[in-house]
Amino acid sequence: MTPSQRRWIFLVVGTGLAAFYLWGLSGLPGFGNYPGPYGPAILRIAVAQTNATGVVSAINFDYRGFDTVGEEFILFVAATGVAIVLRTLRGERERAAVDEAADRDVPPTSSAVRMVAVLFTGPVVLAGWWLASHAQTDPSGGFQGGVMLATAFVLIYLSGEFLVFKRFSPADITEAVEAVGAGGYAAIGVSAVAMGLAYLKDFLPLGQVPGAVSSSGTIALISFFVGIEVAAAFILIVAELLEQTLLIRQGG
Amino acid sequence: MNTLAVNTPYTVPVAMMDVLQVTLLVLVAAGATAVVLIRARVRQVLMLSIYGVLLAVLFLAFQAPDVTLSELTIGAVLLPIVILLTLAKVRKREQ
């Protein structure tokens, strides 16, 4: 096929695609005008029903909690997949974190990077923990909080050495925490079934004050489990990738 | 309709919000183009991180603070880290 033929095919297909796209756009509801009934309905009843003022979390962890279990296990399976694909194979050996070019000086971590990393680690842990444990009061949740907690471990790596990072995140514990997080969420759902309720039905006391930390029953608890699962999953993924840079293949 | 759980003590004029949203949309489009056009790998990753921040601000302006938090942590921090680690591994093998 000559380049000019290819260009013609692209022009025809591209025009068709653009036409369909514009046609579809013209049928959309006006910008900002959500026509469905669910948004207003949820806004009307969510706070009274769940005692959570973080309505996004109420939807994620209660009304559509079943969807979120699925998403949770997508991440779980993805982290497991990374761990399996990046395992140490036969013919591979790990070597110590030494520099490769002995004739060149390894640039030490600059004190600026070290300083920023050390200064940020504490606040990042605090913010991550706060996000994961306040899903019932603000638009955060276990996912965002968990990722932030994992970021704190990356900061530890940046501030010091890979080995310090390893000591702070032993694989056995990370994997166990990840499993507890994912399993905990599912177990909350099963507990509801054991009580004769629907799967993931909120069975804990909702508290007196809407939006208080103690409010919203299982929403806060699920967010906590999601938080530790997500944090552990990302720490696991980053640790596996870091380890990969230390792996060498025999003869290669 | 006054069914919101939290009443904000301030209001922003609609026209100002429109300007902000359009500006952010243009910035995001420019950022995405920059990510594609930059060919140096490490620089591209840095641009990707900046693009993540732009997207996060965009989501905030479109009233999705929960998505903002996700985008900040994933798009601006973790995705660049994962790509940088992969680059480090690949570079080591090339040597």
C-alpha cells in the first residue's frame, strides 16, 4: 500500500469517526444538566440513611459497595500478578546494592532530596491515615489514603537506601496486610449475610452525629480495610519493581 | 434545590467558574500534547507527572474532589515512579 492510499483511507475513516462523534455529542444533555433520577435521590436520602456526610463514600462503600468489592480485588489480583511475574527466576540471582562502575563515584543522595523526603514522610503518613479514616466525613476514602500511605514508603526510599525501605516493608508483612485488607472488606459483607441481611448491608450502629468519625457504621470500617489493602498493594508493587533493578540474569 | 449536606459559606460567580474550567481544559489539552511530543524519556515522565497535577486541578474545578485525590496520588506520583523504576531496570539491562 502506498502512503497516498493510506492517507486516503485515513481521511475517509477519520471523517466518518468525527461525524459519528459530533452526532453523538449533539445528543448529550446540556453541560452540567444531569438528567437522571439517582443523583438528586441520593443527595436527598444519603445523609439521613447512612449518617455519612461524605456522600461519595456512602455511595462507594454502601449503596454500590458490591461494585467496590470487585474493584478492590482487581487491585489485589494486579499486585499479585506483579509479584508473580517479577519473582526471582531460575538463572537469576540477586546481588547486593553496590555500584557497578567502581571507577566512578556514585553520587550520594543530595541533602536537598534527603531533607525534603524526611520532612514530608511524617505529614504524608498523617494525611494518608486521615484520608483513609475519614471517608464518612469528607470526599476521601481508603483508596486515596492508601495510595498516600504507600507514597510515604517511597519517600523513605528516596531519603535513604533501598535497604532501609526493605526493612520498613518486609514482603511477608506487606502481603499479609494486603490479604487482610481485601479479605476484611469481603468478610464485612459476609457478616451481614450471616445476620440474615443483604450482602454488605450496613449492620453497625450509625452513630448520633452525621459526619462524626464514629458515624456511618460499616462505611468507615470498609474504608479502613480498603486503605490498608491499597497501601500494602502499592508498597508491594514498588518493592517488587525496586528489587528488579537489583536482579541480573546469568550470562545476560 | 437545597438538599446538599454541607452548605458552603461562599459562592463563586458562574462566569468566573466558566473561565476557570475553560482555562483548565486548555491547559490539560496542552499538557497531554506536551507528554506526547517530549521524546526524552525521563523528561517525558516528569511532564506526565505535571499533567497529572493539571488533571487533578481540572477535576477539582469540575466538583469531583474525590477524583482529584485519586488523580493526585496515582497520576502525579505513583505512575511516574513505576515508569521511572521500569526505565532504571531497562537501562541496566542495556548496559
